[in-house]
Amino acid sequence: MKAYERLLKYAVIRTPSCDGAAEHPSSLCQFDLANLLVEEMKALGITDAHVDKHCYVYGKLPATFGYEDRPCIGFIAHMDTVSDFCDHEIVPVITENYDGEDLPLGDSGRILSTDTFKHLPSLKGRTLITTDGTTVLGADDKAGIAEILTLIERLNEEQIPHGPLAVAFTPDEEIGTGASGFDVEHFGAQYAYTLDGGTEGEIQYESFNACKAHFDIRGFSVHPGSSKDTMINACLVAMEINAMLPGMETPRGTEDYEGFFHLCGMSGDCADAQLDYIVRDFDKNFFEARKRTLRLIEKNLNEKWGEGTVTLTITEQYQNMAEIISGCMHLVDNAVKAAEAVGVTPLTIPIRGGTDGSQLSFMGLPCPNLGTGGHAFHGPYEHITVEGMDKTVELITELVKIYAQM
């Protein structure tokens, strides 16, 4: 079976995670895919394939005879999707011999536009997989799952010698808790790779340092006709908070190694208001400076409007995995060799985000990320090509061969 055929099978199983849920996994629908994957893994000869009570799927592929002493390498992908654009049936659409031009997405009124997505002409002649424009596709990260299991199938069918391999599929990556219940010791790998998004050939070992910042603003609401020097409008204080942050340091205004403050939610009225940000930076010192800026805003506005008007809560999320992976750069060097060996241009670039590997690296499992061949994740414009997925399978097959020789 080809990787894209697996993706088509997995994509129609809706698995949105649910931010703010107290349970783990955050949504029971993730078990629907997990249970299917366990059965598929068993059929591929993966021993001890199982899903635990928190929806983590684990399994091992024993080493080829004579290769038992090679390092155990792991491959990891996540089962959940974002919850946006995932509230009804997902319909994958295949466009063969894509012409590299604007592509209408079903009857949705949305167009996969070359003005917005500059890489589209480079996909000319490929087989493109999208949706009908009303949902996510779920290639983030079901493409990674499909590629990992296609790797296992290829190793078996072509009798490619390999060392011990470990496979895991995680829940809730999209809400930042995908690694929180991961059993590194049980997984048993010395090193691992996540396959999570990005064009084929992407090799990422640098991620943001990340936290959430929640402002709770308590106003003082009285009749507006008699509120001179009395009213404190919580919504206006919220606007004041945002105005005190650097205006260009937002996702729209930053790129490469530049960090940002991202206002991702706001609500309120005169009496009470809330602001929710995510804060990102690659540089640890700059990241700490961003948090100090938020605390200074809290301090200054409480001095201006009265103690207790503004309450800031910062929740740490993950750290830059380069801090760990820099000590085992063979993971990156070998991925570059594997890409070159199969005719893929290696793209060693930072992740402007995070993966499960960001947390797993600090849990004792150094874990860079490899691209799956996909684009435009987290929305109805998500797309991937059959050829990109095939190349990714070739790349990770070559990677297994490299580690079999170590």
C-alpha cells in the first residue's frame, strides 16, 4: 500500500483534540484512529502493538538477525487534528497531474491560490490531495502516520536489514500536551524522529521556547451617566495592554528566528475582560525578556488603576529542542545524508512552532522533526502530494539503512 492510500483512509476519521479539556486524551474520537492503527501495526509484524488508557499507541519492530546491537531508532507522529474546520465529514479530493495554477476547492468558494501559496507552481505535474474546501484534510499529522507505517511495510517486503525500531502515535499534540503522558522508558528508543508537517526534505531541530499568557482584567462598572473618575472599563484596559506590546512583533510581522506575541483570544465587558496570548522566541534570553515585558505591563497597570485590576498568569509550554539535540547532531547529519541519497534537497530550518519532539527531547529522547510533504496546515487550504509523501518514505527508509550501519 502506498502512503497516500493510508492517508485517505485515516483522513476521514475525525480526530480533533479539544483545548481546555480536563481529560487526557482531550477527545475520545482519537481512540477510533488509535484502535485502527494498532490492528494495522500487528498485521505489519510490529510486536507489542497496543494503545494505553490515555490514547498513546506504541509498538516495536525487532531488529533483523545480526543487527540487534544497532541503536534503537524511533518514529513518532500524532493522531489529532486541530478542531477548526473539523465539525463535519471530511472529503479528500484528488487532483491528478495538477497544472500548478489556482485550484477551486469544491463548491466552497475557496481557491487554492498561487498568489497566497507561492510554492504551488513547483507542484505542477504532481497528484495533489486537498479537501472540498470546507474542512481540514488532516495531513497534519496523519500523513506522518501513513509514512511511518509504509516504511515498516517496505522494510518487510524488501527485506531491508535494520536495527530495532520503535513506533508511537500520540494524541493531543495540537493543544500542546501530546508528550505529557508519553512513556519514554517503555518506548525504548535511544533517539527518535517526529514526522510532523512541512515539505519533504525539511529537517528541523530548533523550535520556539513557548508559553501561554492569560490576562484577567477586573473593571469597575457603574452607570455611565454618573461614572466620572469612578468607572474602570475592563475592555479599555485590555486594549491598553495590547497597545503596550510592540506592534510589529506579531506572527504577521515576523519570520525566521524572530519571536512574537500572538493575541489568540479576547472577551469581556465593562466589568471583566480576558486576553489570551501565546508567546514565542527561539532565543532563551529574548523569551525571558518577553515574559518580563508582560509582568511589567501587569505591574504598571495595577499601579495606574489599582491593585488587582490586572492579573497575569503565564503557563510554560515547551523549550527550544536545539538545546538538547545540539549534543547529538548525528540525528541531523544523517537526515541530511538520507535526503541527499534519495534526491531530495535537505532543508534544515527552524520550526516556527513546536512538535512533540520539543518536549520529548527534554524528557530524555532527542527528537528532531522531518517534513511529511504537506502544506498550509490548520485550515481548509491544507494540501499534500502523493509524490511528496513517496519521497518522505524513501528518505526515512534510507535513514533506517544509515543507522543499521552504525
